Amino acid sequence: MPGDRRGAEDLDVVETDSTRETPQSPEVGHTEPASDPTPEELGKPDEPEKQSKKRGFFAELGILLGVALALTIVIQLFIARVFLIPSESMEATLHGCDGCYGDRVLVDKVVYYFRDPEPGDVVVFKRPDTWNSDGPANRSDNALFAWAQDFASQFGLAEPSNEDLVKRVIAVGGQTVQCCDDQQRVLVDGKPLDEPYIHHLTENDEQRPFAPVTVAPGMLWVMGDNRNASGDSRIQGGGGVNGFVPVDNVIGKVRTIILPPSRWQGVGDHNPQAQSLSAPAWQVGIPAGAGLAAAFPTVWLGRRLRRKLAGRGR
């Protein structure tokens, strides 16, 4: 009211409060300048992180190659290995010759952990001490370097070892072998062998004859399929007992040809003694005949038993 001093003072107070500064809100449409995004915001690693990832990749690659090399060594030492056929002694089963691309064969090492080589097996073995040498050894005395040379030879990057040979087992310990009968067949224990794998150079070629030799226990008598172009037990070390191959020298059994692709095939192990040393055909049929004869009364008795049991159950 006019003249009321307290009312004027109240008004002054109100006016003073209304004139106080208040924070101003940003104008519509106005934006603050944005700062540059960090590498993490862009999803890009910074330089140290890039280098760390590169080092991680090469470390993993090194580990992978190391494991692959270790597995390769273990497999070749204990399980299987590839060999190059360097000569023609096993034609036409295995192809090889000087200066040509010989067969690469897979050799199974596991099979002879459980049994000894048998007649008909094609085996790779270390040259016995009694056999003739084929010049100086072309492998390093260092086991690791020798393995590397063997591995490189599988790809034609090194010479194949002249100490690793391949032949077919003809006779084993305790058997007597000789050549030949009037039909040019090798005899084992006086009986002719069935050898369809022999590679004949001519239609009527004759095998090199040799006197009877009894194979010592733990030894093998081996010969090449290319019978007249093979240096084997007949002539090595002068022949006879010097031609034996110790079972312990056998590396493994040849299973298949893996290279070249045109030669992909298994390597047969036809037992040359199977036909000549087996029982006559009529004796071979005895077990089958006995089984067939025993089948009829067995079936008849089974039917009678079922009928009796069925009758009791009624």
C-alpha cells in the first residue's frame, strides 16, 4: 500500500532476485567443436599393438612349423617313410633306373613290430656288411643331416642312399633255397615257387643257377623281380651265406607307389610258397566240408529242442 515502507522493501527484494544472473543454456543448433577420435574409438590398433600382433603371428607360425617338423621326423622314424627306387632290379613291380624318375614308394614300418618278414613281402633294408658296397656311402655320419638328405632325396633334391635296398623275400630262416628245376623255377625245401611277378627280359631267359643254401635263423633270402638284372642274395658277397639279409636290417614293407601319379597302385605281396607248400586242394576243402556236414544235425537238434520247450509251456 502507498506509504507502507515494508511493502516497498519487499518489492525491492523481489526485483533484486529477478535480476540475478542465471546459467545460460546453449543456443539451439550450437555445438561444441569435437575432439579427434582416439585409435581405440576408431577400432584401429595403435602402432605398438600392430607390432605385437605381427610378432604373435610369426611366433605361432614358428610353433606350427616346429610341430610339423617334429611330427614328420617321428612318422618317418617309427611309422612310415617314402623311398625312391633307384635301380631296375625290381622291374616291373617297381620302376627305377639310372637318370630316370623312379617310383616313390611308401614303406610301412609298423607291420614288423608285430611279425617278421614273410615270403613274398617286398622289403626295404639296410645293406648287410657281407654284401658288396656300391661305392662310398653318400650319407652324412650326423643322424640329423642324414635324415635331411633322405628327406630331400624324396623330391629329387639329393641322391638316394646307396645303403638302402629293395628286394622280395623268397625264403626265411630254416628253409633251403636253390635254383632251378627243369622249368627254371626256384625251389624252397625242394618244391617249386609260384612267381608271377618275375620280369622276363626275353621269352625263354634262364635264371642264374645256385646250389642249395639253408637260410640261418634270423636271416632272409631275397631276390629281385627283374631276376637277371638284380644283385641279390645269389651273388652278393660271393653268394651263399654271405647273401643273407638279417631280419634286423629290414626297415619296412613296401605298401604302395605314391609317385608319379600315373603309377599309383598297391604293391603286391603274393606268397610264392603258398601254392607249392600248401596242402592239396582236396585237403584244403576238408574244413569247409566238415562244417557243412555238421550244420544239418545242429539245425535239426535245435528245432527239436525248441518244439519240446514250446510243448512244456502250454
